Amino acid sequence: MVRQRIETPGEDGHPLCPRCGCRVAPLRYGRPGLDLVRRAEAGELVLGGCVIGDARWSCTWCNARYVTPPEPGATWTGGTRSVLNAVVAPPGGAPTDELLVITSDDPWSLELRLRDGHVWSAEAPDLFTALQDIRRRTDPLGLRLCMNAARRDTYRCSPDDPLTGHLVAFLTPGHPPTRTAWLFAQAPVGQIATVQEQEAHYTEWLTTFP
């Protein structure tokens, strides 16, 4: 998708982005069709990816996000937060519902918060990599994050593509990927692996892919 710097307000007349001075437009979450992609290229809306957050507006250039359109004279104060449910399975115990918080999108920042007070945070160019960073610290503790991004047979899609930036692909050695899914959707604990096991499966897939 081709983006262009637009320094004039849209038809709604909302003020320009206080962060970079470009147009602010409505956010559309989910997997878009061709019509929405064309409208995004024209600066009529912004594609928000598959992680649904509190923000409903975004800058068409720098991707700064807003819950409500910026007011005249507003200053940039940072990104909005998204709180997700994360099922965490401890060693030998029953899975519990914990919190996974997206604290920033420039760059992407994550926090895993357990009800016992433990917190792990990470910052990376994309959410999959940030989650892997957290998992590298929780894996030795025997904690398993029951979500698609932590399955042995998944790996990130292209993080730079607005259509696939928050998706993972299911990988079968010897075959091209045929299915994708939201990386934070819940997955069975029996399918969850360590980062090392996931990377090993990805390497195996690369070596057997035609």
C-alpha cells in the first residue's frame, strides 16, 4: 500500500495531527478489502490491523492514534493502551486469565501482568517479536502463554504489511503456509512451545519449503 503525506484536513474538518501536522482519519480494524485499501491510500481512513484497541482515529502519515479526534492546539502525548486477556499455564497448575497490555505502538511495547504481581515488559518493531522477548524470560519458569503466537507451528507474517502485521501463519514442513490467524487469539496449551522450539520448527520449515 502506498501512503502519501497529506497536510490538509479531511472532509470532516478535524484538526491535523499534533505530532506531525498531517491528516487525521477514522481507524478501521480487521482484514480490509480492496475498497478499504484504496480509501486508505487516498487518506480517507487508516487501516488499524487486527488488534482492536481503544483508538478510533489515527494520523494518515505517522500512525499516531487517538480515542477522539485531536482538539485545535492539542499536543502529542503518546499512544493509547490496549488491554488483552492472556491465558497463562503455570507448570503443573491450572491455566489462569492474566493481562497482556499493549502500552505503545511506536515502537510496539508489551507488558505481561500476572495477578501475583510479576510483570514482564518488552519493546520491539512488531508485536510478535516483543512477545517472543517476554517468552524468553517466562519459558525458563515453565510458564506457557496460551495464544497463537506461542504455538510451535506458527510464525509471524510480514509485520510491515497492514493486512498481516498482527497475524501468524501456520507452518507445515514441506508446504507453503495456507492459514493465518490473529497472534493473540487463545490456543490449546498442548500446542504451546518455548521460543527455542518454535524457532527450531520455523527453521525446519524453511529448509523443507520447496
